[in-house]
Amino acid sequence: MNEVLIYVAKVIVIQAIFFAFYRLVLRKTARHMYNRVFLLVSLLSSFLIPFMKAPVNVPVEDWHSDEVFLWVQESVNTFELIPAATVTEEVNVSFWDISPWIYGAIALFLIGRSFMYLILLQKLKKHSEYVKKQWFKLFKTTQPRPFSFFSNVFIPGKLFGGRAFDQVLAHECVHVKQRHSIDRLLLDFLVSLFWFNPFIYWYRNALIEIHEYQADEAVIQKFRDPIGYQEILFDQLQNASYSGLVSHFNFSLIKKRIVMMNKQKTKYSSWKYALGLPLLATVIFAFSTKEAIKPIEKVGNELGQMMKPDALLDLPIFNVPEVDQDAYTPSILPLKQTDKVKMTSGFGKRMHPIHKVEKMHKGMDFSCPMGTEVIAPADGVVKKQEAKTDGYGNLMILDHGGAYQTRYGQLSEFKLKEGDRVKKGDVIALSGNSGTSTAPHLHYEVLKDGEHVNPMFYIKDFNFKASSTGASVYEASESEELLAEREMMQAERELRLAEMEMQRAEKEAYKTEMLQEKAEMLKEKELAAMHKANLLAEKEKLKKEKEKFKAEKEKAAKEKNKQEKKSKIKRKNGSQAFRVIIDPGHGGKDAGATSPSGVSEAALSLAIGKRVRDLLNNNRQVEVILTRESDEFLSLESRVERTENADLYISLHTDNYAGEGSFIMSTFFEGNEFTERSNEIANFLASEFESCGKEAKVAYSYEHYVLKNAKCPAVLLHYGFFSDPSEDEHLSSEDGQLEVAQQVVDAIKLAAI
């Protein structure tokens, strides 16, 4: 039990360290795949690291040396031997006795709950309409929200045929491709086994967040419509019961996902992941199981100093904890005659009677007459015999064929030779006074797995009664129960300290963020409500306009042909030209956005518009007309009027952007007769800017007045953002303005073909 608790404590502390590194260093990066790999590897490593060992073989010759002195004190606190049968044991039921039953009951309940979810999913699958099978299986369900589980994708019936269907399906397909269900099953299983560990729940929530970030990123890259996708998120927002096994379309917090959508990857963020390697090495070094290069004085030996002589004398009998007994485990007193035997020195640190310094005593000393028969405490073989006049004196080592070895010092005579086999109770030698000693006695040591342990715990046929025969102080070693309790308390303290450190670190890291979020959340809710109301109004308006458009379809076709004929202007040489209206945004009292360097959006757009006209001045196939030649204010209605008899309308704008980096955005109106042609030209513009290394996006709009009411195909172009310092400097230069104008010209030429 003690080893299991220590292992669990190590696992929890390791998870706390890894998760703190993720929250403080990696969480805000936009590298979602790397973050997912880090969380999974660190989680699995936390269960493996405590099992890692570095074993080192220790030569027998190094187990004893002249530096270890043995003695019998002439006037000490001694221990009388009492047969074990005379001790009455009391049986007490503690919390630790019933704790395995409590743990097992909760774990079985959680595992049963997971199986119940699997059964409910199978029932839902049977009652859902099977639509098609490709590399995934699609089901139409009555559930309020879409979700996926392994290769099965469940979409609510109300979404089929709607504009949100394709993006919702793409979102769930990302969950299927990335095998997110495996992560969810693994975490659900670990939560069932380690339900008492808070970090398991934080790991699960972090992985669910990353799953949603990965799916959102893939959908935006595919459709290039972040605004429309965010509208779909708001439409799908509603409460639903939680299941730890499936990937819901909208499980994460909407705000976090929208913030992450607008976050740009930086090329310098990858260095943060390199910090994980020294962190892993440090954790392995700190928490792996280390095997000593030489016999180690255990912490338990030092604990023996906690019991003072007065307290020891108040305990009439030491009850030795149970040790696994078999033929090869030491279990009896190694002396045959016991009537004149007393234990004069125990296991642990002692004050040396000759050198007056504190030394580690790695065995037990038994005062007995010279020539007392020494017996084997378990079956084994004589591994070594050595005759010396100092240190251990005449020394015999028995190997008991498994984890245990025993040693016998200060012998006067050997009864066996090396290689002889012995049985438990066989006479192996006679006691004496042959080494560094002050009186005849037997020095007895027990080694388990190469490390010294307290021999008192391996003498089951006698107990020890404390009695004082002199003034010298004797400090007894602690029992194994007390040692286990001390180690358990130490592990609990380390766990509490780790949790406190984690909480303090999180509090410092997110103090500013929480203050900002508190103020922003209310604003976000208000904006979301307003946006949703506007969308509902626009949808209703679009519905009416579609009905009107259907009734006037023939009239619109005739009007379109008439406009196409009027849009062709014959020049003096008789050729026809493609008429383009360039509309520099804002002007006059409306300066638009202003850059940090002081350049206004209206002035910059006018300069770029003139450069477009100058570049196409000698092109007979294209005619460029500016809506304004100077810094003057134009109403939206007057701008729309100038699109009469035109083939193309381009509105030039720049802006400020709250995210990192910069990109080009070309926008067209969704829902009028020019939508298809406007979309085509918007993509021409995006392609031209991408060809020169810019990031370009295409989006549609339901709200821009000039795009909606233009009498020809119309596109609104955001050619840059002042909020990016490098973009601001570039747009303010002549080279930057010429570069933007050239990309617009190239797109116009494609449109004029």
C-alpha cells in the first residue's frame, strides 16, 4: 500500500509540473498539433517515469570496510528477548483499511457511466437516419447539436440543406480525421481510475479545447470565411448535456475559440517547445527510482532518532511489523541458546563508544557468552567467509537465493565452508570477539535487494522488551508502520505544495487576463445579441427580396442585357473598353482610419486609385474612372450612382486590426444578381496579392450599402492594416503604393478578358 501511494503522489506531482509548463508557456501559441502531442506525451510519461530505474551492481567486497566499527557498550539500555507468542495483538480498522473499497466503488461507477454513454450512442445510431458512407458515416439525427464519434458524424436534421451544413460537416470531419475520439476515450478511462487527481480533469479540458481549435482552423482555411463561420457558431450556441466521449461541434467557450481564430502563428514560437526537453530530463532525474551505487543509509534509519530513551522505556514491548515469510526469508533469531542473550545495540545512527562520533550502525548486536551457537535464520548457501582481526572480525555471508542476504560478524569459529547449503535453524558458526569490539557478542545484518534493513523486523520468534541497566543512551529505530506513515505524510505535503505553487502561478499569469475578460464578457454578449438581431432582420429582408427577384426575373434579364450594351464605350478608333469605377474610400470630413505615422485612409486610398488609373492610361481595353479627384466627401448614394453603365466597381480601404500580423481582404455582396461575377473578381484580387507573398482572404457581406446597391459587379478591397507597424511603413512609401496599385491593375486585366 505504501509503495502504491508514493507512486500515485509522484504521478500527480509530475503532471502538475508538465501542466504548469503548458499553461504558462505553450497554451497561447497557435500551434495546436504541437500542443496536443505535448499534452498526450507528458500525460503518459507521468505514469512511466516513476518506474524508471538505474541499477548498479555492488561488489560484495565493498559492503564492509574498516571504516565501519562494531561495538558492544558496557553500560547501555538493553532489550530482553520475549517469545512472540506472549504478545497480545489488537486489531483496529482504520481509514486506510477501507480506502481501497471506497476507491474501487467510485472507479467502477465512473467506468460504468462511460459504458452507459457507449450504449446510448449505439441506440442513437440505430434511431438516426443513415444518409451516406464515404470515409466517414453520416447520420441525420434529432439531437440539437452536431457531434462525431470515431468515423460516425451526427448532424441535426434542421441543418441539412442550409448554408451552415457544409462548414458544420467539415468541422466534424476534422475531429474524425484527427482521431480525437481516441483522446477522449483515453482521458475518460484515466479519469475513472484517477478520479481523485485534479490534474487529470485539467488535462481533459485542455485537450477538448485543442480539438476545437484544430477543427476551427481547418474550416477557416478551407472556406476562407471567418465572419460567416463565427455567425454559424452563434447560431448553434445552446445548452446540451455533456458526454466525455464525443466531439461536440460547439463544446468550448465561444469567446476563446473566436480569439484563437484571429491569432496568427509566429515563426519564433517554436523555441518554446525546445524548453520541454530539459524539463523532461529534470523530471526524469528527480522522480525516477534510483538504485544505490553502494549501500545507502535510508531515511528510515534517521527516523529512529525520533524516539527518546524515556519514551522508549514507557513502551514495554515492541511489536514487530509483519514481513513476508518463506523458507528463504530471514524470520528467526540467529542464536540457538537465548537464556543469556540480550540485544545491546540496534539498527540506526549511534554515538561510537571509542571515537565519540556519530556512526551508522547497519545491524544489531546481541550480547552472549563466547562460543554461543549461531544458526541460519532461513535456507541459503554460504557465499563468503573471511577471517580478520579488525572491523567485522571473522565474517560469514549467507545468500538466501532471492532478495535477501545475511551477515554475521565477530565469530570465533566457522562451522561450514563457502558453497555449503544450509537449512533454517542449522548451526553455521560460534559467536566470539574477533574484530573491533569491547566484549563477546554477535553482530547480525540483513540486506534486502542490496540495501541494509533493520534486522529487528525479520525476527519473528521473539519480541524485545526495553530495560535500563546503565546511564548510556540508546536510540531505537522506528517501526515500519511509523516509517510508512512518515513517508505518506511527506508525499501528501509535497502534493499540497505542488498544488499551491500551481495555483499561485496561474493566479499571477492570468490576473490581468481575468480583469480584462470580466469587462469584455458583457460587451461580447451585447454585441452578440445585436449581431444576431441584425442577422434575423437581414434574413427576413433577403427572403422578401428573393420573392421579388423571382417575380421580376425576366425583367432583370432584359435590363442586364441593356446595361451590358450601355457599358461598352466606343473610343475614337472604334474599339470598345472595359469600364472600371475606382472609388477611394472616405474623403473630406470623413478621413477614415489614421495610421500611427499620421497618414489618413482617405488620402492613401486616393493616391493608390490615381496610380491605378495612371498604370491603365495607355490600355485601350480598359477605361478607369475615379469617383473623386481630391479630398472631398461623397455620400454612399452618389457613389452608387456612378456605377451606372460600368463593368466593375472597386472600393479601396484600409483599417486597423486587433490581431497579430496583416492580411488582404476582398469582400463581395451575397444575394444580388452580380454575386457570382463579384465573387470571381474578388478571388482575382486575392490571387494577385498572394502571388507577391501576401496573405489574402475572400469574404461575403450582407451589410455594405455600396456592394449591395451597385449597378454592376462590385468588390470592397482592404489592401492593408495600419495596426501592423511594418505594413504602415510600407503603405506610406511610394514603392508600397505602387505595388498595391499594380496588383489591382493585374486583377482588372483578368476581369476584362
